[in-house]
Amino acid sequence: MEKRLNGKRLSKASRSGFINYGIVIAAFALIQILLVVQKLLGVTLVSNSLQSLLVPTCCYIVMAVSLNLTVGILGELSLGHAGFMSLGAFSGIVASFLLADVIPFAPLRLALSMIVGAAFGAVGGVIVGVPVLRLQGDYLAIVTLAFGQIIKNIIMVLYVGVDEKGFHIAASSERFNLAEDGTAIIKGPMGAVGVTKLASFTAGFVLILITLVVVQNLVNSRSGRAIMALRDNRIAAESVGINTTKYKLMAFVTSAALAGAAGALFGLNYSSTVASKFDFNASILVLVFVVLGGLGSIRGSIIAAALLYVLPELLRQFGDIADYRMLVYAIVLILVMLATNNDQLKALVGRIIPKRKGAASHG
Amino acid sequence: MKKKNLAALLMAGALCFGLLAGCSNGNNPGGNSGGAVTIKVGGIGPITGDLAQYGTATEWGAEIAVEEINAKNGPVKLDYRFEDDTGVADTAVSAYNSLKDWAKDAPLVIYGCTTTAPCVAVASETFADRYFQLTPSASSPDVTANKDNAFQMCFTDPGQGVAAAEYLKNAGLGTKIGVIYNNGDAYSTGIANAFIAKAKEVGLEVVATQTYPDDKTTDYTVQLNACKDAGADLVFLPIYYTPASLILAQAKQMSYAPIFFGGDGMDGMLDMEGFDKSLAEGLLLMTPFNASGTDERTKSFVEKYQEAHGILPNQFAADGYDCMYAIYEACCKIDGIADMDSQKLCDALIAMFTGGDFSVDGLTGTSMKWLESGEISKAPVVVKVEGGVYVTQ
């Protein structure tokens, strides 16, 4: 009896999950086909500017999906998600630099760097999570906000380099006694400069798939149901014996690790990365993707992140509108917010696509 | 209530489309017109966000030069477009790619970025794609390091620090020196580190080194007190003018009056709204451009700039102006430029800039030349604020 019930429930959830995989794979295949056709025919189908956005868009999709795990599924507001991205970016850059001689094969080096980034993100998640997840609501938001700032300020004064004596790490330029012929990887406020770019669209695509597998399976598992129970009613969940700290930490650390991996991919997509990039605004940007995509809706996060990250860049093409593109972007955000909360519009969409009625709540 | 929501939605939508409709597509001439070769110049810099003041200055300064150049009817015309990077590296790379889309197959030269971190990111892209790049103001040596195609119009940060220490030594100013800098900023840290190292070398005594984390800091009394207690009679401030103006005001309040000495980021302080110019009396700063200069070219530039934008140009604008002339004069000297694509033009321009006998006269210096590394070689100028204007020392 229980098994059958379970099976029925899972099939519905996993159908929704498979649609998400389908969307991502279809988008990837479409862009790859366009790129191949473009090369063969010599016409411009995917502009340079769109091509340069592919990898960062993948990173932000992963960021949004992973933050949705904390905000939408676990129900705790986190304002420091960019802090984990930053940890992942800089640890990934250092790892890829140190591994350059050992592993000349770029994709493998990228994969290992992303794993290192994920590990650092996870460690950050544990450090913040253990004391902080005992707090609730606004308190968690404030502490994660502080965490993001702390990470930013630490990396801003961090000097990391290698010379023949080995690995150097210091918190100020005076104490950073690197030999003349050594190479500085992270140079305080200058950030990481001269990074060998390893990131590729395919890597971004694989990372999104891995993220989806991890998040969707977690959500549909026993642990996932415990996490959602905590979100819906903590006292009731505790009363039936759910370990609050354990499940909260599980969701939070998974989210942090995925953000770390996304950060590593992001860092390895540019030849220079500075810590100030991952500030409070970056965290809010990701939160905006999550909220506009719909809290708890994985598909919403994917679509919102992809569209809203690309939008300001697409607006450049409208000639003089480029001057107002940030203004238009802000108006679009307001528009989306109003539209998604408008009952009349929802009813209208429901009438056009009657099937949506049932599927609406399972993004 | 529901109706109100829908109305709000429609209003926001109408606003959005109104904006889109109100702005027609820019008109790009392109191609060869009237025998002259048209070179596309794509500028990148922050025109929105915290650093917008610097980006717009470089945008507007270059704009004036482009208008002058195109009015000349010379052998080369410039088709100029400026893209916003908000001062962020990844946006700058997108901006660069959209400039590539804009130029299509026409020869393109990249002008920018205004700030260092985006410039480093874009320079590695232009290096791989073979576009010539000239930055007005990205001053870190990382911008040009290992890239033969990237050139600077401004001094490098360490170069400025070294020049500052040498100037103090030669002028015999300051027996005990204090340094206050922003250790969260590449520009400030770059100058300060080089200055401290060079000061040690030439035998200047640095008695206090104080830092603050970002330019939003408003209280500098701790740093000033440390300098005062150490007995510093000269304080070196390799920082931007907004925090520097606060430092000057707070030093006056605590009646601490050493000589203040700043870098080129200090330029612009006198034009700050609501700034008491008497605070800056006696301030020394190194800037390549003096808006109250009396030579013909500076006067005409300042006049045009003020007419168009209502404010005095600073050194960022002047650097941008000079960049356009450097590109133009180099292009005029290249043989067979009509048949060149961006990549061939890049190689030709590199050869021209590093050839040794190419030099440009501009607002920020005369007979400016470039080294193989991409750094500029021009004489540093120190000015002193006297009676609210710059006086060249």
C-alpha cells in the first residue's frame, strides 16, 4: 500500500523533473546545432555577445537552482549566496593553477577545480550553517549577509602565490614574501589575474545537469520531504522526530557546494576575477532570479536566471536604448513581479492551457 | 483591487515599450565614404554604477576628439561607439563581444576599458582575437603584461608611485612621511606599495602606513591620528578624490596641517559639488592634465566639453581625447590601411606604436611614446593648488 502510494507520488514529481532535464538538454542541443550551422554556412545565428554569455548564464542557473534549495525548499532566507560562489571561484582558480603542470588535459583540470570549488563552498556552508541554522528567519538572513561581506573582505586582502620554495599565502602584501620568479595567483584587491580560461559551455551544461540531479533527487527523497516538513511547520516536524539541524544543514551545505562549483566555473571563464564582484548585489541578483522564477520551482529558477541574466546584454542591440537598458531591466523586473502575482493573468493562462492547472504547483 | 493590479501591469508595460519605441536605432555610417577609410572604434567603460563618473568622462572626452577628427576630412575617419561595462569584468567581456558584433567585418580598434579589472579581462580576449586595444585609464601593469596588443595612455600604478617618491626626494619635501591608502582597491594599493618600496630605496622615511577598506568609508580620524602621532609632516594619499576630500576636512578639524600629496585620482576634487576649495590650498598632486591650462588645444577642449556637458573635464576625459588622436595619427601613417581587417590593422598598429619614431602630442603630454611593454612614456607633472586652481610646479 505504502509502496504504491510512494510510486504514484514519485512518478508525478519525477515527470516534472524529467521535463526540466528535457528543457536543459533541448536548449543545449539547439545552441550547439546553431553553432555548427553557423560555422558551416558562415552566417551569424548566435552572435559573439550571446556566445560569451553562455558560460556565465550556466553559472547563474546553477546559482539560482542551488539558492532555491535554501530559500524555496528549506524556507530559510540566505543573503550571502555570492560568498559561496566567491569561495568556489578563488579556490577553483588556485586549484587549476596548481594542477596546471600535473594535469595538462584541460577538461579534467576544470572538473577537478570545480570539485575543489564545491568542497570549499561546502566547508563554508558547514562553518556558517552549524552555528547559524539554529537561528530562524531574519536572523539567518543577517548572518548570511555578514558572511558574504566577510568572505569578500578576506579575499580582498589575501595574497596567494607559488615559487620554487612552495606555496605562499598571506593577509597583506608586506608579509607576502614571494620570490622574484614566483607567480602570484591572487593579489589582494587586484584579485586573480592571468587565469588560464578553461570553462566551456559543455562544462556549464554538465554542471546544470548534475545540479538538477542532486537537487531534484534530494527534494524527492525522504530527506527532501523532511526538509519541506521543516519549512512548512517546524514544531510539527520536530514532534514527529525529524532532526532539525541535520536536515537544515543538509540542504544548506548542498546549496553552498553547488554554488562553489558554479563559482569555480565562473572564475575559470575570465582571465581576471576580483573579490568585489561577489558582493551583496550579486547575492541579491541571484535571489531575484529565485523569487521571480517562483520559490520552490526549479524550472522557474532555470528560466528566470537564463532570461534575466541575458536580458541586459540583449538590450544593447537596440541602438540608443542601450543608454536606458538598466532602466528597462528594472521595469521588466517589476513587470514580471506584477505579472506572476496577477490572478486575472493566471486565470487567463489557465484557460488557454487547461493542463497547467494541476501542474502549476510542481515546477 | 484586481483591476488596479492589471492597470499597474499595463502601465509598467507601456512604460517599457515607450522607452523602446522612443529610441530609434543608432545610425552607423560604416564603410568607406568619400575616399576616407573608416575605422570603427569601440569604447568600453562604466557609464552606470558606482564608477560611472570615470566612464562617462572617458566616453565624452573621446567623443569630442572623434568629432574634431571627422570634421577634418582627413584620410581616416573614426566611427565611434561606447558600451557600458558597469565596472565589472564579466559585463565588460559581454560589452566587448557586442562591439565585435557591431563592427562585423569592418576594422575595429578597442578603446578601453576605463577601470583596471574589466580591462585585464578584455585585454586577454583582444589578445586572443587580435584586436588593437588602447586604454585611457586602466593603470595596472597587469593590463599590458604578456600582451603585445594592449597599450596604456595613463601611467602605470607602480610607475606613479615611483615617480612620486622621486619627486619628493628631489624637491626635498617631507622628512617624515605618512601614507594613507585604500587596501581594497587595486589602483591605490598599486601606487602605495611601489611608493613605499621606492621611498625606502631613495632614503625617505615612511613613519606611518595606514589603510582603509573601501571608498565608502567616512571617518578617517584614526588614520590621521596615527600619522600625526608618528610626526609625519607630509601625508601621501594615493586615493580617489571623494575620500581625499573627507581626509582634508577632518585633518583641518583636528588642526593637523602636514603637506598633502596625491596621485592622479585626486584630480576632480576642486569641481566637487559643495567642496570648500580652501581645504585643498597647498595640496600637491600628480596629474597629467590641467583644465586651467592656457595652451590653445586645452582651452578649446575645455570649452567644447563644458558646452556639451556643463562640467569641467578631468584627466580621464583628457586621456580619452588623447587616445583618439593616438589611434587616428597612427592609422594615418599606415600604408594600405584601406584593405586591412581588424587583425592586420592590429599588427600594423602594434608595429607603429612600438616602432620608436611614432609620437603623439596631446592634452596630457607632448611627444608621448610607447614602450614595447605597452606602457606610455611621458613626463609626470606635479601641480599645486593655489587659490583654487592648479599651478604647475
